[in-house]
Amino acid sequence: MTDPTPPASPRTVLTDLYWAAVTAAAPGPALRSALGSLTPELKRRVHLLALGKAAHPMAVAAVAALRERGAEPAGGVVVTTEPAAPPHPNLTVLVGDHPEPGPNSRAAAEGLQLAASRVHSEDEAWVLLSGGTTSLIGAPIAGVRPDELAGLYSVLLGSGLDITAMNRIRKRFSRWGAGRLAAALAPACVKNFTISDVIGDDLASIGSGPCVPDESTAAEVRTLLTSAGLWEKIPGTFRRIVTSVERGEAPETPKPGDPAFRNLEVRLVASNRLALEAVLQRATTLGFSSRLMSGALAGEAAGTGREIAKVLSNYSDPGIPQSGSLHKNSICLVWGGETTVTLADRTTGKGGRNQELALAAAAEMGRWADGSMGGRGVSLLAAGTDGRDGPTDAAGAIVDATTWEAIRRAGRDPGRDLTEHNA
């Protein structure tokens, strides 16, 4: 007896797998699960400080968890990317600027200062942290002008440095980075629940580490900037600050062992790794032979896209059309991580790292159109689990061997778009 269910299209399957990743990384459910392990009875007033692109759903989950314990938030702030109704009357919602800090970010940093100042020593603060925090509360330390900090962020975003390296630099000059939020909240009890958006889940890099020690020294920051060719490109203010700390004329950032971290608990509640595991499990359920290729994908988005396409060309089925339906014995290859895009001066293209990776892969896959190089039946999705890719409202893109030519027929020059980072 034949199976009456028609085989699914690549787009349908890839979308299904994407939602498996998104669900696994969903901030609200992930936080609710973590909060479920806390002591049922709360003995202190709890303030909520939710920061990042996932701040609002995390705050909603925290309010629900408090109410399950018969409590309400004593106060707090939610700093996120879009306007939203406060999840509780005692919470203030503020919108920061992203991906580069601006006036709204400075206002959000002030709002965070006000909320932190209301946390007393006998209180408890839940810091709900997610990606995007660095920019959303991006305000400078004393002695740095806002335009200088914005200029630094712009230089770093176009430098090609990975997120860990960028945050190692940014947090040194950021008002709330490098453990400074923990210092402001001390000696209150602080519970930091974090959703990771960086490779390796380095807590000091996520959101520029507002609640964890900064283990990097000023000398290491200088070396990093110099090796990236950025030391002479950044404003002189930053060079002077680094130099003064190196000479012992100004204090270092809070380090391990600092009293600021004495009453601090940090817990990772969601990460790229968990999302990858969910994709692999879902793919297996759908009947795929699934394989994790890498959980630490990094490097230039375009180059990475081309390399992935070359790998995919070895996994093809010459018996089905380029955009045909998937069938039994199909293979699902999974990568996770975060690539970068190095921007030239005055670049104005629009598109994120995932779209650029996909477009570069489409260029390589377009060479398969006649079937002579394999690749039939291969489709690729490149997307971010937070639903945003760079300064766009897209999560990423789906491409195959027909995409490049389809773009041409639509009246665009995909090669030029790729060169100009206009994916």
C-alpha cells in the first residue's frame, strides 16, 4: 500500500526545523523552566531588570513565576527593541537603540540606573539578560562622549571581529558592562538568568557581561585592538583610558574575587547548543539522517556560505529536480554559531549575516544548475533564532541552486548585492 501523504517541500521542512530551534531557544519557556527550580517561598522583595532582545518575554515569565509564589515584583525595568505594554504595573518598559547605541540607549541606561538604585541590600534582583543588551543600554563610562562610544561600536561592527572579541573591547568603555551592574546592585542578592547568543556561551561576552567579572586586562584590550588594526582608528579618548589603566592611574574593571560578586548567582537558561540539539531531534523524527557539522561556526559570512555550499554539493540526489520534494533517506546537515560581516567604509547595504551567508551560498549553488556539479535536491536555510538578521525584520533566508538566477530575473544584480553587503 502506498503512502498517500505527499513528500514535503524543502521550504516546508526547513521551516519546520527552524521552528524546532526557535522553540528550544524561546526565552519565556526557557526562563520559566529555570525559575521552576527556585525555592517556592520568597523571603525578599524581588526587583526585575530585564535587558535585551528577549527582555519582554523573559519579564512576562518572571512575573508569572512570582505570582505563582504569591509575590509581585517590587519594581524594575524592561529594556528591549520595540515598544510593549509593561508586563506588570511596577515595571517600566524602555526601548533602546540597536544594533548601535543612540539617544534611546542612553535613556535606557539612565532608567537602569534608577531601577538599580531602588534595590536595597535586603532585596533580591533578578537580572534577565539576552542578546542585544550591549547596544540597548549602550552608554559610555565617565570621560567618554556618547558620539565617541557610538563611533567605537560602528568601527567594531564593521571590523570582522567575532562577538566575543567585540564585547571584550566594548564592555571596557560601557557604563554597565564588565560587571558594573553587579557592583551597582551589591550587596543585594542577585540572580542573573542568561540566554546566550555567543559561541561557547561565554558569560562575560553575553550582553558585555554586566553581572560577571571581566577577566581581560587593559593591556589585553590594547593588544586585541592593535592586532585587528583598530588601535589608531578608534578615538584618542579610548587610547588614553587604556593607557591610564595600564599605568595604574585608573582602576581596572571588576575582577574575579571582587566583593561585587559575593551574592551573585548566574544561570544559563538557553543557548545555541540547545537549539541545535532540538533541530537534530526533530530532523530524526521526520525521518532524516541528521548530522551536526559544527556548533561553533564563525568567520566571514560570505566565505562561510561558499564553504557550506561546497560541502552540500557532496550530498545530492541526481534523480530529483533542483527544488523537488524531499523523500525518505534525505540527509539533514546542521551548523550553529555566528558569522561576521566586515564592512568597508561608507557601506550602506541592508541585510544581516544570515542573509549574506545564504546569498553567497546561492552563488555557489547556482553553478549546479545544469547538474554537472552535483547538488540536486539541496536546499539551505540560514537564520537566527531571535527572528532578526542585522537591521532587518527577517530572520534569514532559504536558497537552492535556482535562487541566484531567480534574483537576476527579478531585476537585481546578486553579485553586486553580495559585494555591497546588500543581501
